[in-house]
Amino acid sequence: MKRNRYLWIIALVVTFLAIAIPGYSQLRPKSETLFQTSTISALLEGVYDGETTYKALKQYGDFGLGTFDALDGEMIGLEGKFYQIKDDGVAYPVKDSMKTPFATVTFFKPEQSVLLTEAMNYEQMQQYLDKVLPTKNIPYAIRLKGLFQYLKVRSVPKQNPPYSRLSDVVKTQSIFELRNVRGTLVGFRMPHYMQGVNVAGYHLHFITQDKKAGGHLLDFQLQNVRAEIHYTPEFKMVLPNSNEFRQADLGDNKPVEVNRVKK
């Protein structure tokens, strides 16, 4: 009886907060919200020091991609678990205490499913999905799962300060080619007006079914792979509280550089 009374009091307090504090209910992460730490433009400029822990990041999503403190490899988040793919191409479990300088996550709940029956490469897939999306003006989370005939992926090595710009770092990237491998592609399609904040268009990371290898997607060949799409019309971002970010040049030339480092 006493326990029920306590639960009733707690329920009243939560209800009061929801009514009395403007926007209280909006503070709770929702599945249609895309959450991001920092900007891709800052990453281009070498702002690699992580501020957000993965423990904190998990409060905002169970699905996503990004990188690590000192730009130590590629991150992929899938079904609530996060993996670090280092420049050896191997996927390692991520500890909650690790930090990220840039990441994008959401709670993935597919609202549209498309079977890609025809053989296609990465560029052809992008063109195909663009035709079936209801609008190009909101972000989408995208998951592709199945057997891939060919995958070309990359990862970047850990950096030491003073950090080089990302366009220079990718010159030393490790590239891996995988054939006839089962796994999952995780990522996002961003509207073109978000270029510089994030990567406009498609940005995907891959991990094998056994969670042992992967990387940032450069190209693929696939057929009979299902694409699942989650709509994320809400967007929230936290910017770094560091001198490096405040002093970084995040000017108009960044969209061109984003396209360079994607490849």
C-alpha cells in the first residue's frame, strides 16, 4: 500500500513538471529526433578532441555513426551497441567512458522499407532511394542489411596534436575491400541545405554480421538487399565548448571539402 502511494506521488511530480515547465516533455529523446555532437565542418578543421562520452550519447540514440577522440577510426552504432573500427579494419566494442568529437545518432524505428532487387552500386542506390523518399527536405536514418557482393570501406588512423586537417588525414586512410560478406550498413541521408553542419546526401558505415570488421563506406555492389528508412524531422545539436572549436574557421569553402573526404 505504501509503495503504491509513493508511485502515485512520483506520477504527480512528473505530471506537474510536464505542465509547469515549458518544453519539459520535449527534452526527452524521441525516435523522430536526430541528435548530433559538433559539426562536420569542425571535424574538417581538425577539431578532434572528444567532449561527449558514449555513455551520454546512448541517451540520445541506439543507431548512428561518428568517430572518436583524436579521430581514432570510424564509429558505428547498431541496436544499442557501439563499435570502433580502427585503421586495421577491425571492429572493437566501445567503452562508455570513451569520447567522441563528432557523432550523429537516433533511436531507429523503420517507417519505410524498400527491397533493392536490381544489382546496383553506391551511386545507383542513392539515385534509386532519392526517387522513393517522400521528400528530400528532412534527414533520414537508413539501414541496409544483407549479403553484399562487394564493399569498399575505409578507416582513418589516430592523430596526435597539433592535429592535421581531415583532408590531409584521409590521404593516409586504410582502404579495405570485402567480397560476398553479410553485414549491415548504418547511416543517414541529409538535405543539401545541411552541408557543413553534417554531410549532405548519403553517409554510411558498414559492419560485418559477426561484428568483427567494417568501415566508412566508399562503394559497393549489391542485389536483393533491403533498405529500411526512418524519418527524423527533428534535429538537435550540441556544440563543443572548447577554444579549438571557437577559433576554427568554419567558412563557406567547407561544402567542397566535405565531398572530398567522403571519397
